[in-house]
Amino acid sequence: MFRGVTHINLDAKGRIAFPSRYRERLSGLCDGNLVVTVDRDHCLLVYPLPEWEHIEQKLVRLPSLNPTARRLQRLLIGHATECQLDGNGRILLPGPLREFAALEKRTVLIGQGNKFELWDEDIWTRRRDEWLEEAAAAEDLPGDLESLSL
């Protein structure tokens, strides 16, 4: 499981270094083979290769004549890029993916269980604050969250 928020820098070549606490786990799970793709929230999703393969299989099975499913396939599969952790625990993020997520020097890596989200730090801070305000104003929880106790 990947969890937590980590502020990391994107270097001049477009590489990010994964925190050392994740490197051993990534090495064991996928031998450092990752897949990076876009997300509808304009961040990047970073999956260990075996996790991505499960997602990709589900996406491929969606009905291609359904316009919504087809758009999702185009976005997620079309932008999916394999990346390999180097000896220093870094991956090179392709330019189009960096551009999509508006990644500058300061980024935020967020563990999401089976994957990571990678955000530009300023965009993450704005969105996080918006979500916190929305949560504070919300009166009703969806039915499947009502039994959740935090």
C-alpha cells in the first residue's frame, strides 16, 4: 500500500526521485517498472506495472461504441507510458505528460493505495483546499459512505 503526501522536486531533465520508503516496495512489486498516465483531474497517475495491467484489461473490455468509455480508453491507455526506476530511484516523465499536469519544479506525490498521484504543488494545494471546503459544507454523504467511521 502506498500512502502519504510527499513534496518532491522535478529536476531540469524532467525526472522525479521516488522517496526511499517506496523504492524497495516498488522493486519487489514490479522490479521498478511503472506506468504513468493522465487523470481527469489534470494530475498524473503512476502505477506499478502489474497494477496498471489490471486496469488496462478492464479498460479494454469497455464497450468501444459507448462514447464515454471510448474517451476514457483514449485518455488513459493513449497516454500510458512505461517508465523504469533508475539506480537512483528516479523516473523520467515525458514532456507531454509533464505539460498535461502543468508540472513545474515543485510537485506532490500522493500515495493512493495501489498507485500514486503526481500533482503540481500549487495546483494540489488549491484543489485540496477546495475539497476541504466542499467537505465542510456537505450535509449528506452518499449511502456507501454513511457507515464509514474515521
